[in-house]
Amino acid sequence: MSQAVRHDSMRARNLEVVLGEVGRHGPMTRAALAESTGLTKSTVSKLVADLLEAGILTESGVIRAGERGRPGVEVSLSGHRVAALGLEVNVDYLAVCLLDLARSVRLSIRVERDNRGSRPDAVLAELRVLALDAIEEAGRMGLTVAGAMLAVSGPVDHGVLYNAPNLGWRDVRAAESLRLPLDVDMDNEANLAALGELWFGTGDPDFLYVSGEIGIGAGLVVDGSLFRGVHGFAGELGHVVISPTGPPCRCGSHGCLESYAGQEALLRAAAVAGGVTELVAKLQNGDKRATKACADAGRALGVALTSAVNLLDLDRIVLGGVFARLFPWISGSVGEALESRLGTLRRTVPSLSGSRLGGDAATLGAAGQIIQRIIAEPGPYVARARET
């Protein structure tokens, strides 16, 4: 390895170290960065200058006392130049989220659309229009979109949406099909929603996030990182079997959790035709059939979660999506099922809470994933800024 290559490699590593400190701890002076990273003050000053030029850091203007009383200006992540795009295809909607590097939402779009049985190319063409509109709007804000992440309601393996039974899609290269003028990656919606909850919601390092939509998925966060499993398919909670003789599921099995607690099953049991908003209105008015539908769905969800708790030794469960909206009416029976089934094996049952992110969790997690990548590896963005 030549000296120049070694120098570039070390510089890239040092950029990652400095930016990582600011990303984890918030605004810091150059002196504080030198102390926390072990780098020399002159090295830190040069690295900070590069990150400022690239628009990745900004000087906050806040003066802090430095070494021997000398003042220092804090630097923090900048929300003025670099942004990321979170995209989502779900069964009954499309969504886009534009997030700047300081993790502020600059644009959020949600279009209700029944995607069941629709051709992937038609759905993705519509999402492409929304994404291009967001990229154009970002430009008007002075933001450059560094990349995009697509959330889909099914397991993803090597860039392929392997199977989304509620959409009727199989083996779809959805991210590639968007044909956007930037890099697009793809991941499971529940995984990204769990990351959204980690970064923008509870902030706890260990929890199981349950995504309740037409389908039911889950994302497991352990020590601040997402657990994916060997093939990236971990978290298919909706297809945990509640009763082998139960109703057929779109996955080809019988008695899956989705057949009892998925959005369609809930609305059908509650005799609601107008969607979750109508269901919530009925619940607020004390409708007995709607209340019973939520209680029954909660018990089924509690049964499935009991298996997850026994297997994974969980202490915290966060209910998201539709379950978050229905939390006041569904959480009681979920908790009762957990307590009755876990009481002899555990001293306490896991805490149960509703996500405050609503339907934005997956797109926030998707855009946040791109932001995390930039912070973890800022070198290419610094080099690109120098070229322009």
C-alpha cells in the first residue's frame, strides 16, 4: 500500500471518528473532540473544516469555555445541505419522507392507495413520481438527497422482495424498478419501523416493535442494533400460528396471527367498512362489537407475543401502526394474555407501550438508515463536495 493510499485511508477513518462523536453526543467544540477522540487539535481542526465545507457539520455559534479558559465554537450536524429519502409501499398506501442530516423532517407525503393485486410496475411508477417530487422540493430547499431507502411489507433478500402475500408480489426488485437518479436500497417495513422507533421514538436500546397494518410484522432491537436473522427474515410475527385449524392465510398456512389481529380481520369482526378511523370513532362511542373485536384481536396478539417473549427474553414491547391507534382498546387484552401465560416462568411481564410515531415509523427509519450511513462513512460526501 502506497503512502498516499495509507494517508487517504487514515483520513477517512478519522473523519468517521470525528463525525461519529458529534452524531452520538451532539454539539461539541474542537477541543472537546480532540480530547474524546485522542486526535491532535490540528488534525481535528482540519477534519472539521472538511466536514464544514461538505455541509455535513455546521458551527452552532454557541461559545463554550475551552482549555485554560479559551473560548471554543461548537459544531453540530448540519440540516442545511444533505438529506435522505425514506420511501414506503404498503398494502393500502404509499409514503415518502425527506429527512435532513440533523434528523428534522422536511417533507412528508402519504397517498392512500389500495395496492392489493396491483402490478408492481404500476405501483412503483406512482411512488417514483412522489419520490421525484420530493427530490425536486429538496433542491428548492438547498438540500442534496444523498440516497433513499424503500420500506416494503415482506422479507427482503439481496435486493429482492422475496414474498409479500398481502400485496400478491413475489421476487420483485422494487428498489431497482424505481429508477431514481440516486442509490436506492430496500428493507422490510417492520425492520425499518423498529429503527424509526429506536431513533425517533422510545430511544430504548432493547425492545420488540410490532407493526400492525394489513399484515403484522416485528422488528427486534438488541443493544441498539436491529436483529435480522441469518437470511434477514426475522420478525414475521404475523405468520405465527395461533390455531392450526384456524382460517386460511394468504401465506398458504392456516390460523396465522394476521387472520385474527390483522387490520382486515379487525374491521371485519367490528363490522366496519370505512377503515380504522371509523373503527376508532365506534370505540370512542362505546360500540360493543368494536370493543369485542379489539379485545379478541388483543388476546390473539398476546398469545403470539408470549412465544416471542419465551424465546427472546424480552422486557419491552412497542405496538406500532394500527395497534398504536387502537392501543387504549387493545392493550388490556394483550397484557392479560401475556400475564396469564408468562406468570409461572417470569417474575414480571414485559412493559407494553404504543408508538408515538404512528404511520411514519417506517419512512422515518428508512431515511434514518441513510443518515446513519453518512455519519458512519462521510468520506465519499466530503470528496464529492471537494470535486464540486
